[in-house]
Amino acid sequence: MTNLKLNATVITVVFAVIFAFGISSCGGNTDVVDSGTYSGTIKKVEPEKTEIYVTLEDGKTIELYFIEETTLTKNGEKVDFSALAKGQEVEVEVKKVGKRLDPISVTIKE
């Protein structure tokens, strides 16, 4: 658990630096949505960055870097980031902070 918190802190700092310079690590277009809860399908998982891309039901794709506060659950139980996989249906609660989205919670629906 300590390693996860440390990794999340490092990722948060990296994320801030990337956006400070206006560089997108996706290699494609992503969208920014308002704070709220959304359903979608995982398009891509990047474990080394604790980052996921989710295609929402309306076709928009959002980029989510997990932060220290992000909770990840499946069947009501907390799970590790490694439980995430491309193609999974998820529900995400995000907070819009400027031009980035902070994932507050991610729930694996399957």
C-alpha cells in the first residue's frame, strides 16, 4: 500500500509537469468533461504511469492519471491497479481541475 501511495504521488507530480508544458502523453486526442460520474469502457491501461483511457458512452475519451486519493473497487471491494484491463466496463467519478481530470473513484462493473 505504501508503494502505491508513493507511486501515486510521483505520478501526480509527473502529470503536473507534463501539463505545465502542454505536452500530451496520449499520442491522440482526449477530452475534458465536467466534474461528475460517467460510465464507459477502458480503451488503454498504462500500468507504469497508473493511467487509464476510458471511452465514455457518448464517444468521448478521457485520460485519467490515478492520484493518491483515487479509490478502485470491484464488487464493493478495493482492488489493485493490476485488476484493470482493456475492454472492461467502468464507472468513474472525476473532478475537473483546470484542463485535467482527477479520478476520485473508479468502479469495475464486471
